[in-house]
Amino acid sequence: MKPNLRSAAAFIALVVSAAIPAHAAGSPAGAADSAARRLVGRMTLDEKITLLHGSTGGRASRAMGNEVNGAGFVPGIARLGIPALHETDATLGVVGAGLDPAGPKATAFPSGLALASTFDPDLGARMGAIVGQEARAKGFNVLLGGGANLARDPRNGRNFEYLGEDPLLTGVLAGAEIAGVQGQHVLSTVKHFVLNANETNRKTLDARIDPAALRESDLLAFQVAIERGRPGSVMCAYNRVNGPYACGNDALLDGVLKRDWGYRGFVMSDWGAVHATDYAVKGLDQQSGEQIDDKVWFGDLLRQAVQDGKVPQARIDDMAQRIVRSMLAVGIVDHPPQPSAIDYKGHAGTALEIARKGIVLLKNEGGILPLATHAKRIAIVGGNAQFGVLTGGGSSQVTPSDHGTFDTWVGGQNELGDLRKEGWIRSSPMDALKAALPGAEILYDPGIYPSDAAALARRADIVIVFATQHQFEGADVPDMTLPRGQDAVVAAVAKANPNAIVVLETGNPVAMPWADSVKGIVEAWYPGQEGGQAIAHMLTGAVNPSGHLPMTFPVDDAQTVRPDLPNLGADTHADVAVDYSEGAEVGYRWYAAKARKPLFPFGFGLSYTRFAMSDLKVSGGRDLAISVTVRNVGDRAGAAVPQAYLSSAAGRPLLRLIGFRRVELEPGQSSRVTLTADPRLLGHFDAAANVWKIDGGRYAVTVGQSSASAEITGQATVTARTLPAGWHPDESAR
Ligand code: BGC
């Protein structure tokens, strides 16, 4: 029998609004807590257990009566009006078809790194709202995103899904996306908790790190994302963290997340990340995709464990209560999914906007870009540019709403090798360039043989090489080189024609041995379903580039923390470990500490106009605040991204992003930007005392347009402070 959602909604609404007196319930979140407790009080043990484990979304769930085609399914409790959970991936668009007769097509957004390059939380919130809306219209009430892992390794196969290497940028953007999703009454799960920083042997890898450093880096990114986005769920990761598996990690789940941060939602496992029933007493609330695990740990085995007294009944109540509480808090009971038409055209506009704002111009020697209108003959080389743009692969891969796709099967010896394929979206940069430059002759070479490409390049005024690097969940790339001999193609083209430009479609930084011999370098990431247009708009100057790197681009592997990819070639099931010895000094912080000069620094990105900073005021006391004027001193409109970095704290040299703002400015226009640093970024985490400590003293701040451009500096005295581990900018918001 199907639950009657309408009457369920009415029932729950009654419980929340009437049965619980407002003063007793406190905040709306408090009301959801109390209402959930009452509902759980009416459940049998079997009903509670029903909520604690879920199926994959495929055939197995259809046998359980599920008609919504997605990634996961947890049956509801019709008697109490509790709906089933219909789960879909995720962060870059809706992956599952749901109930949509048109199948799995949805707005395919650019990669997370492209969104992060915009430095624009409002855009993240708008993207989240669209993804949430599409998920709901397809019959889903849970979105398995957004990803908030920090990029520690430039070869990690899932960095493209995430938001870069900085905890503030990642936390702010992930929080905005999650809030956007949940605003549509779709429950969002922040993932993968935590330190899932390499895909190689992700199901056995022990990610080792100093616990205090973890608080200041990856955990801080999640902490900020959770306090801003208030996700109904947290998805624990596949890997181990300092010994125990992430989904059975008492210290992280019960200790950090639930005790220190006071998190009231539920922890769901990643698909195939549970290894024992006793994870229930270590903080895991729900087993997902149970067919992928060795056993249904949270079904009959959990019931038995309760009956044997191994898992307290109170803990089962807590698990069920957290799940129901999040359903109520996000509104998936009052506002069930509504299969409905989707405004794909409108949504494509936002996908285009993110792609345009996320493209990063890295080099523009002699102003080769925007493309001169007098260029008569332009050669395009490689990257399937005559057909489309590349996407990242794995569970985040979206079928675009209004473009075809084509795939190349790749395979390989890794966990998901059988599923591995390069997916392309038919959004051709070459066609878009032809449309934008009707007076120019556009030639094409596939870039397979360097000599062919060079021969074509010789015949053109300008040559644009499209270079691609595919990334896929379940595997890292072994090194930072562009695959399939593309470096040789770029080198041959650059030798043949002095006016060479390289457009990269990559899921990570790549080495660029040819960087000095080309005039232009553009990082377009995986630009999503409108990517072809976005690239052409930026190359021709219809759009002024404004993206800034959310990850450092090192010169090569040798310059990184771990020159060799950890565990390269290990058997997929072998127990392996990675020592994240850089601790909290992730990315640009580590390069600064080691005085290494990367190819392009974090935060870097050029524009077709110029900006100047002036009048920096830094004030101290309890909080560190800065204000600065940013002016467009060039001759066309553009967006600046002033970034404030702490460069020393109470006498200790360091480098930390403490604030940023994206500002659109007309020529000659200026804007005063004011930022207040999150106090956790000023201090350090004292693991023994379990507090954040901010030392009193002089704090130096630099403001510029990248982590390496200290255009203007200032100082202030900050007073010493100690903050609880779960310090929250808005205590009442929990
Ligand atoms: C991925 C998750 C995803 C889940 C469900 C897992 O393999 O790691 O990110 O949400 O599958 O598709």
C-alpha cells in the first residue's frame, strides 16, 4: 500500500505546529526534533529498523515497490505518514530519471571546480535551487550532494566534483549549494565525511592525519558547510581515517560531528561503506545501498543486536529520530515531490552563466585574447572540439537536458574500471566560434598526430588547441601530464605558429611543459552542457573572464607534497595508507610554507580589464575585519575577486584565505568591500583542550587578486580568545 502523503503531511504539520508548544519547541529545528521524537515513540522496533537501512535504487528497490528510478531507496512507514526516501545523485545536476518518462535528462552543470572558480556563493545557491527543483520534479526527496572534500592531491579522480583546496571557499560554497537544494524541500547530504582525498583504493585506504590539523582543514570545510547549509544528512566516506573506517569512526561521528558540533541530522553511509553492525554505536545512523555491502548490517542483524543488548534501544530511537527529524526540518513530509514540467531552457541559462564565470584565463601574452576580429583564419586542434566538451565520470555524471552525448569506453584496472567511460556533451566550442566569428575561416585537426596539427597551424593566423584530461570516480590519474601525447601536439603547434592558445578541459591542474611557448592559456574545467558556447564567448570577448583558481596549479608532480601518486598500482583490495603529512597546510598554504613557486597560484585569474585596490583598513580587537576599495581601472566592464589573506598571526608567518568577494564593476567604477574573518581561521585547534585558540597579538593581512599577489597590506592587534570546538556564528541556528 502506498502512503497517503497528503494526509501524512497534514498529520505531521499538526504534530509540529499544534502538539508542540512553540515556546517549548524553540526554533523550527527544535520543533522538528520534538515532533520526530513523538513519532518515533509510536514506532515498533521493526518500523524503526525499516528507516535505518536502504536499498540501491535499481532492480532490488523495484522489487520493494519503489517506482522512482534513482541511486537509493529507503521505505517509509505508511501507518505514521512517513514517506519513503527517494535518493538521487547529485551535486552537478540530477543523475537519476526518477519518475520522469523522458528518462534521466537534467541540467548538466559545470564541474564543482568551475563553480568554485566563480568565488560566488549566490551562484552556488541558485545552482543548488535548480538541482533541488529538478530533483523534486522528478520524484526525489533526497539529493546525495554536495561534495565538500578538500583537494589535497592534484591527481584525485573526484576533485572535479568538489570545490578546491581551501576550507573557507569550500565551506561557504557547499553551504550555499545545500541551502539552495533544501530550499526546494529536498534533503541534501554533505559528503564524503571525511578526508576522502584520494580515490586509489578508496575502500581500504587509511587516511592518516594529525587530528588538530584535520579540524583546521577538511573538518573545518564541513563545519562551515553544515552551519551555513544545515544539511539533513552527512554521508560518511569509504576510506578509513586514522585507523577506523569513516562510517564506523566514533571519534569523528559521535565525537566531532554530533557532540562537538551538535549536529542533529543523520549520518548515512556511502554505498558500500559499512563493514559491521556495531557502526550503529559509533555514530552511523543509516546504511545506504545495502546490496553493495557484504551484509545488510542494519536490518535483521541490527534487530538481533538490540535484542542481545549489544546496541541500546535508546540508540535505535536516536537513529530513527534523527532521520525523521531531518525529513520534517527540510519539509519533505509537508512538501512531497511533485512530478512536474521542468524549465530546462531557463535552467540552461544558469549552467551557461556558471561556465562563463568559472572559466579562468591563465595567460594572455600581448593581449592575444580576446580573439582579434581581423583574424581571418583560425585553426582549432584536438579535444573533440568539433563535437563537444568533456565531462567527469562516475556517480555525478548527468545526462544533459538538451544536448546529445557520446562516450568512449576506457576501462582499466580499478574499482569501477568496467564502468569507466569518457563522456562528452555535444556542445561544440568550434560551432560556437563559427557562429561568433562569421567572417573567419575555421579549420580543424583532431590533434592525433603532432605533425598534422603543426601543418594546419602553419596555415592559420591563430591556432587554438583544446587539451583534455578525463577524471573518473574510483581512480586517480597517475600523474599530472596531459594524456595521449597531447603535450607533444601543443609543442608542435606552438613551434609552427607563434599565436597559439591552449584551452584546457580538465578535472584537475595539469603540468604545462609548453606554457612559455604559447601566448594564451585558458582553464575551462568540465564546463557542462552549455560549455561550448561559454568557451567561445570568453575567447571572442563577448564575456570578460572572471574565474579564479580554487586550486594551486603546481609546475609538475615533483613540486607537490607527494611527488609519486600514493599506492599507484596497488591491488584494489590491498590495505594501503596515505600520510597527509601536510596537515592543515593544504594547497597554497603548503607552497607558501615551503617557499615553492607554483605555475599558477590559488586565487589567480586574469581579466580583459584591470583592477586596483586601495585604502585598506584593518581593524582588530575581538574580531579581525578589513575593508578595501576595489576599482576597475581598465576600459571594459568586468568582475574582480578581491581576496584577503592572513599573512601572519601573532608573529607566526602563515597564509590563509580569510575573506573574498566577487564584485561586478563598470569601467572607472569602484566598490568598498568589507569582510570579517571567521575567528577559527585566525587561530589553531588545541586538540588536548578541545577548543579553538586565538593568540593575542599583531595580525598581518594582505589583499590581492590571488594568494601570491599581496597588492596591499595592513595590520591590527587581535585580542586572545578561546572558542569551543563547536563554535557557531549563530548559536540559535543549529
Ligand atoms: C559515491 C557517492 C554516491 C553514491 C550513490 C558512491 O559510489 O561515492 O558519492 O552518492 O555512490 O550513487
